[in-house]
Amino acid sequence: MSDTPTPDFSGLEGGEEQQAQDAVQEVVNWYNAQITQERRAALPDADRIEELKAGGQAALADQA
């Protein structure tokens, strides 16, 4: 996705594992916010919502 942010997680506290979990959580949060925004749109794009859901699920799978 071209509008996917590239956040900097270098300032997070904790060990590498905690930093990775925090990074994944930030990505999941971004996907959730995008889904909410798309659902509230005057004409929600169902395909985009599905893409966003899949992206969020992929991030959660990475975390596992």
C-alpha cells in the first residue's frame, strides 16, 4: 500500500522483543484506525476494508 506509514520505533523502551511487540501493536493500531475511517466514509470501499483487515491479520500473525 502506498499510504502505509513507516514509523520509527527506535525510541521505544525495553528489550528487542518488547520493541518488536510494540512495533506490531502500532501497525495493528494503524490498520484498525484505517478500517474505522473507511467504514465511516460516505461510500465505504469494501475491497479496501478487506485489504486492511488482511494487513492487520498478517501483522498479528507476525507477532505470534
